[in-house]
Amino acid sequence: MAVASAPGKLILFGEHFVVYGLPALATAIEARTVAEVQRADKYSLIDNRPETVGYKKEKYSQQVDSIQRIFKAIELKGDDVKIVLRGDLVATSGVGASGASCSAIVAALSDEFELGLSKEEINNIAYEGEKGYHGTPSGIDNTCSTFGGFILYRKDITSGGSNMKHLDLSTSFSVIMGNTGITSNTTEVVKDVESQKEREPDRFSRLFKEYQKIIDEAIVSLQKEDLENIGRLMNKNHSLLREINVSSTELERLVELALKNGAMGAKLTGTGRGGLMIALVDDDNKKDVADAIKNAGFKAEITRIGAEGVRLGR
Ligand code: PMV
């Protein structure tokens, strides 16, 4: 039997914009998905991951498609494999649960079948698996889950390739994840943004320019450890996400609660229209922000960011 694990991720800047070749910044979080792979008489999948209610049912057919894509890309029939998924990453929209499970499954398969895949190869195959969930994934989720840390990621939309750069940040800050409790369908939301862009190319090119300024300034602010400004830029990024219609009543409520209770910045993260809101907090106000979110009936968690990527074992 082989065991591998990979972390979830949060997109600090650039979800959706990253699909169109703009740079985005993501970070791996502490919670991980563990994949166990063992030989068996027939194929089976046991999904014991904790979840936001309804997530696994909603994503089941996408998960079947994703695992078939992984077997194809890895050139395994997969009819004699039992896969068990577990770990402390709560399967939720926005946390990169699909990317983490793809990366962990590929690493465990590589170990069990002695394929000796490098991290780059694991990432490329995990990207094939992500197509089952995202339709046209940018690749940021699997890349972040595979390599860990803080990743500045850019998809080259002409060649289909990608660029990634690790940012070595000494900054340590806490992020609160507020959960709307709603599972979003990434394929559908990404398609909807694409049709808006086709209908209104001028508006989108203005939004892309505005976003580019935000990410350029965010990188400088992160390196200068200017958390106040990072928070301000998160708010600006959220406004753009609202403009492309991927926010929701629940996400707006979570952003409002976070800012009202002292967060330096707040935005939706990942697909949107459900899933997670992230808020940048410091030690003095993190409890107030988390409590306010919980008192309003949502789940809130504080996470450490910049965690390690895929690895064998837990
Ligand atoms: O909801 P998540 O965590 O799977 O993130 C999706 C991010 C998008 O930019 C909307 C899509 C993508 O493939 O980058």
C-alpha cells in the first residue's frame, strides 16, 4: 500500500483572472488530503474526507471523470486499484479540495506502481485530473497543492503551458476562512464568466487592466510585509470579482462581517457563488472576526499559510 498527502490552497489574488493568463497568487494551507492506494481485485474508491454538507454528492460524477483522466494520463488501467481518501482538509469549494486530492492520488499511484514520477510529472497528471472538475482549469490549484508555499502562477494561454514562481516570504500572517456552506460548480461558473467576457470584451479588458495593477502592487506589498496594503488590495480584488458576478449574498455578508470586526481585508476565494471568504487578520482581532462569523451562523477557521506541498505519507 502507498500513502501520499497534499495540502489545500487559498487564492489570495486572481481567481478567474488566472484562467485568462493573468498572474495569480495562491498559498498552501495546513490541512491536507491523504490518499491511500492499494492493489485489489477490482477498482473501488472510498471517500472518507470530511466535507461541507453535500460537497461529495455534488462533485461525485466530476470525481469519477477526474480519476479516469488520471488513470489515462498515468497509463494505468486502474481496474485493480482501491483508493481511500481521508485527511483533515474539509472538502469545500474554494479550498482546492479537488487539486489536493488529484495531487495526492497521483503521488500515491506513482509510489505503489513504482513509476518514479517527479513533482513536475505529478503536477502535470494532477492537472489532467483537474479537468474533470474545472472544465478548463488554469492549473493553479494542482500547482499549489503539489509544490506548496506561496506560488505566483501564470497560465500561458497561447501555448497552454504555465509559469510558476515560488515567493520566499518571511511574512507570517493569519487568514480566516469563512464558509458559506454552499458548494459551487467551478465548470459552470468559469463558463459563465467566459460568456460575459465574450459579450462584453471592452469591459473585461478594463477589468483585466485594473486587476493587473492590483497583483503588481500586492507582490511588492507582500515582500515589504505591508499587511495593511495587502488587505486594501484584497478588498479591491473582491470588488472586481463582484463586477464579474461571482460573489453572492452569503459571501457579501461574510466580507462585511470580517471588515466590520477589524479584518485588514476580505475577499471571496476560489470559484465564488458559494464556497469560502478569506479575511486578513492580525493576532489582536482574529478572535473577534472568527466569533462574529460564527455568531452569524457560518463556520470559521483560522489557518496558517505557506505549507508544504505533496509528499509521501501523511
Ligand atoms: O474553487 P476552487 O478552489 O477550485 O478554485 C477555482 C479557481 C478558478 O480560477 C475559478 C478556476 C481555475 O481553474 O483557476
